[in-house]
Amino acid sequence: MSNSDLLPIVMIGGGGHSAVLADILLKQQREIIAVISLGDISNRAVFSGITKLSSDEEIKQFDSTRVKLVNGIGMMPRSKLKQQVNETYIALGYEFETVISNEAVVSKYADVGVGTQIFPGAIVQPGVVIGPHSIVNTGAVIEHDCRIGAYNHIAPRATLCGQVQLQDNVYVGAGATIIQRIRLAQGCVVGAGSTILKNVARNTLVYTAGPNKSKLVEYDK
């Protein structure tokens, strides 16, 4: 399929995460016809010349069969804003584009879910399965046979060693390392720079507090 056959993009969000996605898409010669942003985006050159709209409701002016959406709202730990926005527009018949940087290395033997975003410098090895609407951020490494659920965020320079399993809504902080065969249950948050050596239960914040020591903090759903 040539670029001329691909549907134009409507971006949701005008912040830094959205700017990186726009840069990836423009390098791929994708057409971005509008950016939805409540704030001022005039200082972000990547959006120059693109129509700015100020309300999510304005998405409805676009025929759902003639555009694809890209959600540029960054994922923060325990926040479901991105998921809520996605679900609103999926229910209205819109589809979200999968965005994979040309500067990422993604095996043809990996399975990447719809709406997933893979940033420059990321590596995704054979046998990896990534659920829908997850983010693999700049320079993250997903080793062979990992299973990543929906709405995960693997932050910059994080490393998932082989056969790691992450359920839905897991956040792995920047520079964290999860050793092979570890399982993180739904809703876990891994602190930046941490090394995870044991399985982690649902809705738990885990972070390295000192040499070879980890702290676990359970929180409500």
C-alpha cells in the first residue's frame, strides 16, 4: 500500500508526546489534517501549517471512514485518560492508527496491536506480542517472546528481558529493567531505574530502594 492509499490523520493532543508522533508521521509522508489541542501549539514547529482545533467534539466533523485518529496524549502512571478518549471514539466508529517509527527495529515476527505507538530507537524482537494502544517509548528494548497487554507504557530506555509478561495498564518507568520470565499483573507501576527480579501483584507500585532491594506499595484500584 502506498502513502497515497493511506487515510489522513487527525491528532488528539498538542503536547510533547503528540509532537514526537507527528514528527514520525511526517517523516513517513503521512498527511495530518488537524491537531486537537486545548493549549497553544504555535511554539511547536512540527505542527506548523496544520489546522488546529480546540475541542475533542470537533473530531465528529470528520467522516470516521475517511480519517484515522492518533492519540497523542501521553500515558502517566495510573491515568486512564488516554484509554477513555480512545474508547469514546472507537464507540463512534473511528479507528486509531498504529504508529511505528522508521528508526525503530521491529521484527516481522512480532505482533503489534492496533493503535500501538513505537518510538525511535526502540527494539522489538521476534515472538513479542504487544496489545492494542500501548506505547513503546524512545530506546526501549522488548526482548524475544515478551507478552505486553493493552494500554501499557514502556518508558524510554526501559528493558524487558525475554519472556516477560505484562498485563493491561502497566507502566514501566524510564531506564527500568525487568529480568526474564517475570510477570507484572494489571495496573502495576515500575519506578524509573528499578530492576525487577520477582513477579509483581496487581495494582502495585514497585521501585528499587537500594542495592538489590525493592519496595512494594499496594494501592486501591
